[in-house]
Amino acid sequence: MALTQQQTADIESAMADFLATGRTPVELREKMEIGFRIKGQSVVIFERRPFWPYSDEMIERVVAKATYVRRTHCWRIYWQRADLKWHAYYPQAEALLFEEFIALVDEDESACFWG
């Protein structure tokens, strides 16, 4: 089941704030960008950059995923391992607020999201 219109608007606002904080330095934004997509009840954060050595070809790497669980009213947090499968993020696999998920991704204490 998809997110409500209000949830989608709240996510888009929170992500706009996150992206505006300058995760990517201004001088690199033409070459690398961070974005997100909403699909169903999940939000995926990704980075897009040139595929080396073919600088005009872009590749996308997923960074993190949060899936809203309506039954428990929380967000489950995932990261993608080298096996290209989503795994629960420990030490904190759930967050009550979407903004908590963004903060965990930004802090990346375990170097799971950004490497």
C-alpha cells in the first residue's frame, strides 16, 4: 500500500532539507548528485555519478532505504551490502520518524551507507 499524500509531501520536504544541506559540494554537483525516489511505501536514497572512464555515462548507486510499516507506524531502515540485497541496518533497524532515518544516513556511524 502506498504512502498517503501527506506522508509523501512530508518526505519530499524532509528530503529537500537534507539535500540542501550540501551533502554534495557545490563544485561537484554537476558531476555527482544525490537524490531519492518514493515507490510504494519505501524511500530510496541514491547517488548518481559518472561511470569511470566514460564520463558522459552516469551510474546510480543506492545508499539507503526506509520502508514504512503501517501496522507498527515506524520506518524500517535498510542498507545494501556487497551481495546487492537489502539488509536491516543495525544498530538501529527502525525509526519512528522519517527525519530519524535521514539523520542516521547523514551520520553514518557504521559506514554502511556512504562507505
